Amino acid sequence: MSLIQLEDKDYKIVAQDSKLRASSFTDCLLSEVKFVDSNFQNSLFKECSFKDTSFQEVDLSGVSISDCEYQGMTIEGVPVRDLITVYKEKMGL
């Protein structure tokens, strides 16, 4: 496995059929980024912006999302804030 370290620069990256396992992304703006057939298993995205990004045909098994902004985020067309509200009401939280 090779290590690529990118710091404080503006890059355009195309990752296709890539294994980016155990990677760390901190304070990154990931707009207009395209990852095709890529593997991010055991990776961390912290303080990153995916604003106005779409995920299609993505395996989100075991994904944990916490302390994030959900404004305008949808899953299968349903607003995430609504999903969280209904879940909390149902669970008595």
C-alpha cells in the first residue's frame, strides 16, 4: 500500500477502481469530486464538506455518521432531519 500525503493545496483527483482503505481526510472540501468503484473501508472523514454531493450505488454498510450537519440531506428522497425526528419520537428519546 502506497502513502500519498496532500496538504494545503488545491488538487483535482480522479480515483477509479481504487482501494483507499484506512485513509484519513481532515478539513477537506470535497466538491465536484468523483470516486468511481472505490473502497474507503476503515477510513475517516473529519471536518470535511460534501455539500451538494450525490452518492449513487454506494455500499454504506456499517457507516457511522455523528456530529454532522444534515440540513437538506436526503436518503431515498426523504429528509434526514425528518427521519431522525420520527425515530426519536418512536423510541421515546
